Amino acid sequence: MRTESMHSTADWRDYYELTKPRVVLLIVFTAIVGMFLAVPGLPDLVGLIVGTLGIGMAASSAAVVNQVLDSRIDMNMLRTRGRPLPQGKISEAQALRFASILCIVSMLMLGLLVNVLTAVLTFCSLIGYAIVYTVFLKRATPQNIVIGGAAGAAPPVLGWTAITGEIHSDALLLFLIIFVWTPPHFWALAIAKRDEYARVEIPMLPVTHGVDLTRQFILFYTVLLVLITVLPYLTGMSGMIYLLAALGLGARFLWYAVRMRQGTDDELPMRVFRYSITYLMFLFAALLVDHYFIIRIGI
């Protein structure tokens, strides 16, 4: 009786929280950058607006499904127990209806008003995260976030195809950057929350192989990330503004990774996790600034 009463009190803020808005904001931002980088001038307005909305709604749908499938786990983790589903503010049936509406509307928008390729790729990304990663990979292997990171790395490609209708090598380079960024980003969080992951029997790398090995992997992927972020400059995709930003941001990320490898500061993993988000936002912002600076000066 209490549960039904709590469900009836759900308002738009609870549904909004179900969509993981901060995560979706980063997803949408990288997709928008992909849209602007896809063309020398300004992207088509319809593709920009409808594509952004469609990709954002699809990402929100995936986030809701993820929380429904993980609701039992979320109840037992301090980081997630305050979410609407564990709190009983929204039922799983209500959440799935909400996710279905978001998915259907986003696919219609992308398929009918943008292009079929973007709709298909966005749907594959949705399934990759909401089903393949959440149901299978997350519980099957400590390399879950590496394999599952492909879905999270797709937004720049989706943004690119929304404007051009085709997949370009530059878009795949943006995909690669996020794909390699994902492990050090998420493993830092996994180290900080390893006891909670162990309690709910999720085989995150620090749970199955220990914190020391995870720190080594974080350092390895961070070095690889710094090297890969130089590629847009080397391929002529971006110029000196981006290169300086990438090296500066990468140097700080690498400094964090080295400190975490050498030290025992319990607060450092969460600082690394938070910085990794800032890192990606500024890196993609630098791509955007550099793109239009080059056009303006005619290089």
C-alpha cells in the first residue's frame, strides 16, 4: 500500500532523474560537436535540432532501461540507492513505459526527419548500453566497461551522420577518443566504490583483480589516451589550438594517473573520476573552437 502511494506521488523531476541528465548532457554535447565538425560551415538547422533531440531522447531511454534492470543492485549501493526506483517513487512498469515512449519518439524523429543511418546507429547504441552492457557484460567480465564502452563512444559518430548521412574517418577518430577515455574514467569510480560493487557481486576490475592492477590499467589507458588525442592534429582534422589543449589536458590526466598509481590517497580516485569528465568536455570544446578558428583564418 505504501509503495502504491509513493508511486502516485512521482512528478516530472523523478522522471527527469531517471534519464541520468548529467550523463546524457555529456553524450549530447559530444554529439553536437560531431555535428559541427562534420561540415566546414554551420550544420543544417533541422539536422542539428532534431538530431540533438533524437539522440538525447534515445540516450535518456537507455538510461531509464539501465536503471530498471539495475534497480535491485541500486538498492544496495550507497551511490545509487537514492534514485527514484529504489526509493519507490516510480514503479518499474512506469519507468519502462516512459523509456518506450522516449525510444519510439526518438526513432521516429531520427528516421523520418534526419536519416535512416542515424536512426539505426542510435538504436544499436541504445541496445548496446541498455541491454548488452547492462544485462550481459556488466555481470560477466571485469573488462565489461572496455567492451561496453563502444556504446558510450558512439555519440560523435551519431552527430556526424545526422548532418552528413555518412560515417567519416574523422568521426571514427572521435569515437576512438571516447572509447579509450572510458576505462580510466570508470575504473577510477570503481576503485572508489569497490566495496559496494563487491557487495552486489558486480565483477568490476578492482573487485576481481585488485586495486593495484586497476591502477596500472588506468595509467596504461591514460597514456594511450594522450597519444590518441594527438591524432586529430596529425591527420589534419584539427590545428594548433586543439593540440595545445589536448596536451595540456592530457598532461594533467596523466599526472593524476601517475599519482594514483604511486599513492594510497583514498580521495584521489573520485578526484580522477570528476576530472575525467571535465577533461572530455574541454577536449571536445577545444575541437570545436579550433575547427571554426581554422575556417575563419582560412587555414
